[in-house]
Amino acid sequence: MPFSISLYRRSYSIALFVVCLLSLSSVVSADSLWNGAWVLRVPPQEGRLIMTVEEVDTGWTLTYQVVGPDAPASTVSTVQTPLNGKEVPLLVNGKPSGQTMGIKRIDTYRTVTILKFKGKETGVSKAEVSPDGKVLKIEIDYVSSNPIGKEIQYWDRQ
């Protein structure tokens, strides 16, 4: 009898370990839904807006660049966020722009961002990546003083 109980415990431990690995792999693969280059579906007249998402430790580095024949090639905006809601600066060509973003991951598919400029809130953005990782929808609610009001953007994986 001790042999069969020992074998049962060992099998149970191995099964539990495999389940933990599978759970971990689903978290890792879910994060990869965001990774990569995204192109704004309705680009500005001056060129296409491209956002690149890179996972760094437990957060992301976001890089924004306008690409096109009339676009200034030297303008690159970056944000390094820990995804915990902490305000981080938006850098333009490596220098602070006065804008900050506090990005918080809600779950595998969604984030919420508080946008500020010189300490004043300018809007709240809610992003959701599709389950297949091909489309990113961003809803931005600007503060009442901004005439734009609410904006919905769709980004396609490049």
C-alpha cells in the first residue's frame, strides 16, 4: 500500500506542476497579444501613426512614430510604463514633453490610462485588444474643456 500512495502523491505533484506551467504559459502568451507594431486605422494626413509595444520586465515600452513622405522622420515619442497606474513621462525625442500617462493593466485584454499635461488631467483612455490579437480598440474621453470630447481609435497589427 505505501508504494501506491507514494505513486499517487508523485503523480498528483507532477499533474499539479504541469497545470501550473500551463497557467503560466497562458499568461505569457496573453501578454504577447499586445507585443508588436500597431498602425492607426485612419492615419493622419501627414503619414501613418505607428505604435510599437515591447514587453520589458513587468511593464511595457511604447514607441510612437509618424511615418510618411511629409512626416518629420526624427520625431519619436516613448513611454516606459510598469502597468500599475503610476504616472510616467511621455518623452519626445528623449526629452520630457510635459505629458504623462498612468497606464494600468485591468486584465489580459484591457488597460486604462490617465492622460495628463503639466499635471492637469486631459483625458482617460480605455484600450482593449481583440482575443486574436489583431485589432486594438482605444476609447479616449477628453476632459470637458477639450472640444474633441470622445474619440474611438482602431489600430491594426502590422
